[in-house]
Amino acid sequence: MRKEYLFTFVFGFLLLATGCVFTGEDRAAEGNGVTIHSSTQATELISSYIAHLCTPEFSGRAIGSAGNDRATEWIESILIGLDITLLNTEVPGISFSVDAPELLFSTMIITTDIGEQVTLEHGRDFFIALSDGDVDFKLSNPDSSSVGFLDISQSNLIGTVDWDLIFLEADHFRNNLTPNYREGVLVQLSSEAFGKMKAYSLLSVEIVNRVQYTPYVVRNIVGLIEGSNQDKVVVLTAHFDGVGSAGSVVFPGGLDNASGVSALLYIAQELKQVSVQSPFAFDIALGFCNAEEYGLRGSRGLAKVFNDRYKEVTVINLDCIGYVMDSSIAMGYCNSDQMKDNIVSLMSEHGIVYSGEDALPGDHMSFVSYGNTALLLCSPGFGSNDIHSTASDENSVSAQLVCRLSVPIRWGCSLVQVTVISWPFILL
Ligand SMILES: [Zn+2]
């Protein structure tokens, strides 16, 4: 099976099954040892996964944190419970060392034109992502063109707006959300601090941020469902790490990426059951990647593992899916036009609107660098306040939409087994 066929086959299976969920009966089916959840059950299960991943127990799942370790163990325990083989942690690339950032201190002082100084507290009043590293920034006599107030509260219709964004730039304000402290810095402000900032006529804004990096050993989690041809693998990935917390403020990582992890856990369950009845024609790997937020570190290791092990590697990466305000799906970079066309038409057949390409980077790029056929599926349209944010992050994801993009049901599984050779070609 060529890459495109292989990819179309698996993806078609997932989508076809998904489509069936919402047109078929809403009840569980059982038979031949395979139990398939109804769409309601599947949504509830996915919803419980998302909620659990967002609990304080995992504290935002930042690398190097106890929350990240706990999330690792939790995901592994689910896969073990499903009797899915875990790739040994001794394999280089599964366990790896990463320099986890830890905030030493961070201050932000604003001075008004009447000489009043206001010191803001990191985690309470403002937030700079740890991954931005050390920041030394002073903006004197800022005018309106050098302080960009991005008031996104009006566009956010759900949840509590906890943070607003400002972009401070030394030279001139550009409408650019990329944090680059050499030219400027992107800061998230609490609503209260945001109000103050807007109300004052500023004399200066000064930020000092110090981060210490400590090496930690973290793990990717890889479940393997072995097929009959072990030269080929379809790798389904979703990163489970997040940006963690700042002080007492936790960024739970709901949309980014409890959504993708929950989908993958559910898909794992269904695929495993199907494979017990009749093995797939290729291996399926379930890659729960770590340290995505810190430079795609986990997936880089995984890409090497799979390219050493297999002749053919095809990747579907799920990151930020099921955004509550937009039921369509976007594709972030696809290096095969044929695959892309197939998927777009498949989605259309099953009522899922393709909204176009999205520039969102992600773990699939680690595989692209090895020449693998790879693709990211993500939700379009979410804003900066929907990810790496507080409560609104969790509220930004709809379990039902995640379910709609991920649920295989019994007859979809059966279809795969019966038509394993023929039906992918129909779609080309
Ligand atoms: Zn992400």
C-alpha cells in the first residue's frame, strides 16, 4: 500500500466511522468481543478525559513538573488497561532529557506620567510564558503606537475572561503575536491590570524575567497495536504537555491539548478492539508526545524511533481540536496534495467542513523533517485567550466536537476488516 493509500485508509476509517456515529443509533453495540460506545457514551468518556486532564492534579502538565509526571502515569495506565503494548521506556527517544524552565523571578513595573509606580506580580497580574526565557525589557515614554492593547474580551463569548494581551514593542507596534523580546514582548495581563494599563498615561514599562533551566528526564508514551505488516506504521499523535502554571494560576491546557489526547485515548480503545478480532495490515502507533510546547522535543525523538524501525511512516497529529465556537476542521501543513484532497472530500462526505489551511505548527513537523507523509488536524478560529490561558481554555473545547472527529463505531470497524484492500482505492 502506498503512503497515500495507507493514510487514506486509516483516516477514511476514522472519518467514516465518525460520520456513522451521528447518523446511526445512539446506543452501544456488542458482539464478537468488540464493544463499541454509542455517541453519547463516547462523548461522555471524552468529556471525562478532558476534565481529568484539566484538574489541578496535573497543574497544566508543564515539563519537569509533578503534574507532567502524573499525566504520564495516567495515560500509561489507561493504555495498559486497554492491553495496548507500550514501547519500552529504554528506547532512546521514548525517554529523553529536556531542560525544563523554572521561573526564578519576574517583575513588571509601570510608571505613570505623574510618577506613580505600580509593581505587578507575575502569576497574579501578568504572565509571560516560561518558554520565552529570560526577558529584559524597558520601554520608556511609550506612545500609543508602541503599546498594543489587544482587547480580546469582546470576541470571547464563553467562560471568564481572565487575561488580556498587550504587546510592547520598542520601535513601533506591529500587529504580531509572536513573542520576541528582542523587539518587544507579549504579556498577558489580568483584567484589572489591563484596565490600569489602559487608564494610565505611561512613562515607562519595565519587565525583568529570569528563568532557570534544569535537565529532567521526561517520557513520550507510545502504545503499539501490531499489524500483519510491520514494515509500515500509521502514527497518531497528540501532545499531552502544557505550559503549566504561574504562581497560583494554572493553565489547564484544555483545548491545547487535552482535546487531542482525549480523542487519541478514545481512538486507541476502539482500534485495539478491532485489532483483537483481526489485525490491521500495518502497525498503528499511538504517540502521546511530551515537550511539544518546548520546541517539539518529544516528537523529534519519536520521529527518529519510527524512522529507524519502519520503512514507511505516516502521521496524523491532533492538536487543538473541537474548538467550541467552530465545528469545522483545518489542516496544518500537508506534504501530499493527493492525501489532502482525499481527506477534504472525505470530510465533506461526512458533514465536516474543511476550513482551509492553518499555520499552526506542531509535532507532525518533526516527522516531515524525515520525509514522512504527515498532517496536522486542528480547529480553526480560536484566539490567544483560548489556549495557554486559564479557565477559558478548558471551556474552549467541546467534547462533542472532539468526539465527532474521532469516534470509530462498530460497523466502521467491520467495514475496515472486510474491505481492507478495496475501499481506500475508491476514495482516490
Ligand atoms: Zn498544542
